Amino acid sequence: MKGVFRQSAAGLGKAMLVYVVVVALFSAMNASSSVLYFWMAYALMVPVSLMSQDEMAGFDRLCMMMPVKPVTYVLHKFLLAWAMMGVALIGTAVMGAVDAQLPMMLAVSLITSAFALTLMMHTGFHKGRWVYLAAVILQVVVMSAVDSVMTELGLTSPAAMNAAMLAVAVIVSAAAVPTAARLFERRMTA
């Protein structure tokens, strides 16, 4: 497990710096809750970048020869996505752009990242980059549509609905990790 984290630490610093700089620039241009859409969609970029580096260097294949279980490799990528969403939430709180749609945006982001990462573990990065692009587009479209419908109808997300949405998103994300690990192992052993 330490080998997976050490290997990814080299690329993580650069990817994190790019993530924070891009998000800060977009936030400075428009300090509103709509920036959170971008933050949440872009949160998946860091683990996807690391997956690309792993695949180009052959580390994903090497990982299968090491005493590292596939679930460890997969969990590392999911933890990075969740950590980037945490950075987005902290940035939103610092900007003061927290609103009633925040839990809904987080739930949609968790679910789309779970599906995108699971499919990318199955197909690999180079084949799965279109999956990533489709997931980001779908995420932005869904969040924008729900936000405009809620605004048009004058609805705010009730606390019970937010809690239920987040619970479903956490369950889907947690269930995606072992599924992605099985798909990753199947791809590596094929």
C-alpha cells in the first residue's frame, strides 16, 4: 500500500497545484455558487490525471505484480476524488457561496465520479477518457437543470431530501469501490 501512495505522491503535487490554481482563477472571476459546479466537475481531474500517468508508465500492470491488492489501488483513486470534492467544499465555504443546493451538488458529484471511475477502471484511461468527458458533461447538465428547475419553482432543498440524497450518493460511492476493484483486476489479468 505504501508503494501505491509513494508512486502517486510524485504526480499528486503537480496535479493538486494545477487544480487549486485553476479553481482559484475561476473563483476570482465569479464568486457565486455556480462556480461550485465547476469545482465539483473538475474534482475528478486529479485521480484521472494520476490514472493516465500510471497507465503510461505501466504502473497499473506493475501494481498487479506487487503485494498490493487491486482494491487498494482503486480505493486510492476514489479517495483522491473524494478529497478533491472536500477541497471544493472548503473553497466554497471560504468564498461564502454556500447555498441550499450544495448537498444536491455534492450528491450528484459523488454519483457521477463513482460511475466514471468504475468505468475507467474497467476500460483503462486511454479508452475511458471519453467516459470521463461524458461524466463531466452529464454532471454539469444535471446540476444546472436541477438548479434551474428548483429556482424556477421557488423550491429550496429540504433538509430531509438533502440527507436522503447524500446517503444514497455515499452508498453508491462505497459500493463502486469493490466493483471497480473487480473490474480493474479483470482488465489487468486479461
